[in-house]
Amino acid sequence: MKKGILILFVLVTLTLAACSSEPAKSTTAPASVPADFVGLTNPLSADAAIAGADVFKNNCVVCHGSQGHGDGPAGTSLDPAPKNLPELSAIVADDYLFWRISTGKDGTAMVAWKGILTDEQIWQVVSFIRTLK
């Protein structure tokens, strides 16, 4: 009887400890990049971030905020909230950013910018996103 109570006590303690710990944060990209985009790298120089800042200001700030933290005036009411771009850019490659900006994301307010922005403008935005802290 004492052995059973001890085992039960240990199991309950382990269960409670597991429930109180924080979940592990993912350090991988949120989704796999489609084959058409895999391996794309930004063909522009770092100076493209200057032009990218203007494109970002005119098209992205309303949702992502001026520093890309997902706290723009429209972003605060979106569900799901816009991505925190400095955090995202730390864990994804250029191909992911170019793909996501180009095609948007179903189930979110992230629209496809391909056809609205040129490929060069999208790469400029990628350059600017890389400067965000």
C-alpha cells in the first residue's frame, strides 16, 4: 500500500512539474519554403534597405508597425497578429521572406504583394527587414 501511494505521489509531482514549465520556443522556420523559392538570396546590396524602408513605410507599417514588431495600428486588432519581423528574420533565410511577402499567408491578413510590388521592391523590403531590431 505504501509503495502504491509513493508511486502515485511521484507521478503527480512529475505531472505538476511538467505542467508548470514553459513550452520550448521554436527556432525553425514557421513553414517550408516551396521549391520555386528555395535557395533564393537577395540580389541587392545592403543599400537597398534605404529604398526598402520607404516601401515598408507605405505598405507594411499599418500592420507590422514602424519597427516590424506586429504592433501597427491595424495589426493590434488582427487575429492572428502580424509576425514580429525582427524575431522572424533571425530564424529564416531570404527565400522564406521573399516567398511570404510575395504570396502572403492563407488564414491571415498577410496579403500577396506579388503584382502590387515588383520583385525588386520585395527584395528591398527583405533588405529593410534585416535591419530591424
